[in-house]
Amino acid sequence: GGEASEDSGTKKGKDEKITIGFSQLGAESQWRTANTKSVQDAAENDPEVTLKFSDAQQKQENQISAIRNFIQQGVDVIAVAPVVETGWETVLTEAKDANIPVLIVDRKMKGKKIDDLYNAWIGTDSKDEGERGIKWLEDQMKADGKESEPLNIAHLQGTTGSSAQVGRTAGITEGVEKHKNWEIIEQQSGNFTRAEGKEVMEAFMKSNGDNIDVLFSENDDMAMGAIQAIEEVGKVPGKDITVISFDGTNDALEQVVDGKINCVVECSPLYGEDIIETAKKLAKGEKVKKEVFVENGIFDSKNAKENLPRPY
Ligand code: GZL
């Protein structure tokens, strides 16, 4: 007798590490790889933490199996950047039944029971980002004395059904609807990748090249591809077609300095330390804020140069 009794919900021994299972959606863009590096660096620099990392190549089924593996391995907390908004209730219920807290990062999940199935979320307001792109265009047209001028708009959307695409698209389309002589004449997903952004823009230029005045590209990687497509048909990006993009990568801000992109709405991926800190608190059963919004700015020819080089 006399052995210390093991209580069931054992607290971590003081030198035992906290294991975080991170289901990252993919490596589709410079934003995503910078976000991954930010999380991995933060984990690397924290002696209390062991990070188990999984890249789902933008496939929801891969994220679901990664989360199931983390549950099997008995990680202390799960972090997940969901590729699309819906289809998560079942696997998050399995995590809840296993008593493993869940931190959602970057993108949002949607579903009638979702609110009870995750513990915290850190990210950005995608609809607000779309609205800030519209506001920049409105201010620009006013400054140029062209607020009543008709505008034909091409719209490169992100991964269909992702909260980033749904939110930015809502901000953009609702903004366009406020102007009776603005019209979206081309709209298609480029899946947040440079290659697909180029392909889709090539198709837009073929069917409507001479009529497009503005391009909204829901991330910088697609905008970089779109610029190539515009130049390939002999038009000047930033002049013949006003280009408004999202993220704030080094590549994109260099294009702003070169006048090929006119506006970039910032959406920083560099909050890996916040992700690790919040995950640790959840693993220790500490209370954390349910929603934390990362603050962001906006770049154009007035401030791009002073903000280079960009950290991603
Ligand atoms: C936005 C994030 C998006 C970026 C893209 O919060 O989810 O995914 O805008 C990335 O570059 O692929």
C-alpha cells in the first residue's frame, strides 16, 4: 500500500511536454507556407511544446483523418485551419468525446452545433477585408473624379466554400451592388493558387479582356498569376486594369511599387506565437477568449515602399 493514487485526469507532470496536433489545410500559397512556418517556429522555440504537424493538400478528408490520428495519439490539444466551412461536426464531436480541446485558426467553421464543438478561434474578418478593398476603390474613383464612371469588374475567388472566399466575396459583391454602374462581368475560383489564378485570368481576358476595368483577386498568389495573363495579351496591369488583392506578401508589394497592383488589403499569417500560446492554455484547461481577431492594414502606392521587405 501507500502508493500515491493516480487520479484519472492526470495533470501534466512539470517536465512533461504539451503535445499539440496541428491540421494545416495545405501549402497552396505564400500566405499558407508563412503561416505554417510561424506556427512551427513558435513551437520550436517553446520547450514545453511538442508539435505534431499535418499538411492536408487542401483536402478536407485529409484533415479529418489527421484529426482522428491526433485523437488516437491522445494529443493534449488540436489546432485546425479548416479548408472549407462545413462538414466538421462529426470529427469535432469525436474530439470532444475524447476530452481534447479544439482551437480553430485562420478560417472559420460553420454548422448549427459548431459553437459547442470548439474552444477558441484566432483569425481575421474576411468580409471586412472584402469591404476594405471596395472602400479603397471607392476612394480612388472619388479622388480621380470618376465616381459616376461605369466599371466592369473581374473577380478571382479563393477556394470555393472556404470562409476566406465566402467572406471576401460577400464584402466585394455587396459593395459592388451599392454602385448601379459597377458590374461583375467575370467571376470564378482560382483556388488561391498562382497557377490557377493565371489560368482563370487567361480565360477572362479571352472572353472579356477589352471590357475589364478592375480585377479583385482574393489573394496575392492568384494576382501574381493574373498579372502575367494580362501582360501576355499586351495590356498593362495597374493601368489598363486596376488590380486589388489580399494578403500583403513581399511579391505583391513589390508589384505595387512597380505599379502593376494598385491595392493590397493586408491579412497577416504571422500569429504562430498566439496560436501556440492559446493551444497551451487550452491544454492546461485555462479559460481563453472564444474569438480573437488579428488586426491588419492596407497597402497602396503611398506606403508600399516603406513596408518592404515584407516578412512573408
Ligand atoms: C486568409 C487565408 C487565405 C489567404 C490565402 O485568411 O485563409 O488562404 O488569403 C490562403 O493566400 O491560401
